[in-house]
Amino acid sequence: METLGSSLVSRLWFEASKRLQITPIKRTFDYKYMAMRDIEFIEKKFSMSKKAKYPYLHRDISWLHFNGRVLQEAKDKSVPLLTRVQFLAIFSSNLDEYFKVRIGQMRNLIRIGKKTKKELGFDPKGTLKQIHSIVNEQQEEFSRIFMEEIVPGLRKYKINLVRRLEMNKEQMDFVENYFHDKMLPYIQPVLLVKNKIRPFLNNASLYLSIMMKEKHKPTSPTQYAIVNIPSDILPRFIELPTQSKRKDVIMLDDIVRQTVSWMFPGYDIIDTYSIKLTRDADLYIDDEFSGDLIEKIKNSLSKRNVGPASRLVYDRNMPKHF
């Protein structure tokens, strides 16, 4: 499925709130049982024991388990559907900020000398590997909850998420007009040419990566392109016209997919995949005591959106060569 970010589920929550009534959560928790369950999971996952030299969980690993608790709330079927969507939005937003701030620092620690590493008390490379393992598991669970529980749950309230191949003629005409009237000024298609054209991907922005071939030339080499999904300007969900009483909505991603052949008229589109790049946005201030600290902070803040990449989220069905 496509990349799902906080903007997606937040917008879905807004649309759903028009039809669903939020009710307060009334539950009791067995905190002692939940704490013991977490301890058992951590010991099993990381082979921790009381005899370990540092029998503590690294703070970045611990934070991921905290965010996992947020995901548990989204998974809990006793929670109202609309509130579960909110928890998905919180989980995704938290994870974006985590990769912006924490992962860049962890990668910097991997590059330090052996003597300094010994003083850390933990292995940065091993910790980063654990982080990736946990995050991948959580992202898969996120996708499962959304597609297998949230989307079917919304259908019960006559809110239907339509994919582009499911649109009828009236909806396809609407999408075409929407593209020309509202989306076209913000679309930036770029044909990728090796060693010549290398576009800069904006921090936390969504893109559609495209695999295609020249028309009437089946033996021609595969070409690649990229198109931005202007979710920072347009709503992530667009309401489609329908003759029934239900509310049909389509993702902005699918509208771009539907219209991508118009952007590259000389090519046959083979496949498309959503991607999202997160950049290191931590503040790096080497010396806090000399010079103007406020000016240093300003300079560091101005570079938050152009830092090195810290995470690339992509469609799990994307082939390895892509």
C-alpha cells in the first residue's frame, strides 16, 4: 500500500468526524500485568538479563516501545473508530519526528573512534539495527490496522476509500477536471537521467516514483521519473461525486497515478510507487559557550530541511532494482 503519514490519517479523521460521533473511552487497565508483559517482551527480544553489564534499555529503543503503546491504542477495537484514526496519526507524526532528530545522531556515533565508543556503554551500530527491526514491525502493523480494520470500519458508516481502478466514468471525469483546474500548477514531473539530473527531495514530502518505457519501442531501456504529490498544498483526500448515499473519497496519490500518463505522453507507464524521504533535522551546535548562541541556533534551524537523509519510506511492493 502507499505511504501513510500523519497528514493522511489526520485528514481522514477530519472527513470521518463529519459522520462519526466521538465517545469517551471508559476502560480500566491492569498496569502491573502490562508492565510485566513489556519486560518479558524486551528480555526475549534483546536477550537481556540481570547479569548483563548494562541491564538497561537504550533510550531510543525505549521510546519506540512508548510509541508502540500508541499503536496498541489504534489496534484496540474497544476504542471508538474515530479515536483509533487519531492514534494512527499520533503514531506516524511521532515517528517522523523521531527519525528527524534521533537517527542522525545515532549514525554520527557509528563513525566515532573505537576508544570513544567504549565509553558510550552501548553499540551504536547494533542499536541502530534494533531500531530498524522494531520500526519495520511497527510500520507493517500500522498498515495492517489501517487497511484491514480502519478502512472496513469506515465503510460501515458509508465512508468509502476508492482506489483509482475502482472509479466509474463520472468519477474519472471529475479527477481529470480536478487535475487540470487545481493540481497542475503544483505538479513538477522530472525525468531522471543518470549523472545528469538528480532532483533534491524535500524533507517529509511525498513523491511518486515512475518506471516507464518509450512508446512503440519495446526494446528501449527502462526510464525512471519522479513526480511530487502536492499534499502540503492540496487535501490528501478528495471527495468524489457519487449517486449513492455513501461518501466516496480518493487519495491524492491515486489522482497523480491516474494522470501520470498525461505528464509523460511519449512513454508507456509500467508501474508507480509512493516514496517519502525524511531528513536529519537535529540541531548541531558544537560550541555553546563562545560566540552568539542565538545566531548559531538560527543558522542550525535554517538547515533543518536540507540535512542528510535519515529515512526513505517506500512501497513494500517496489522491486529491488527500482
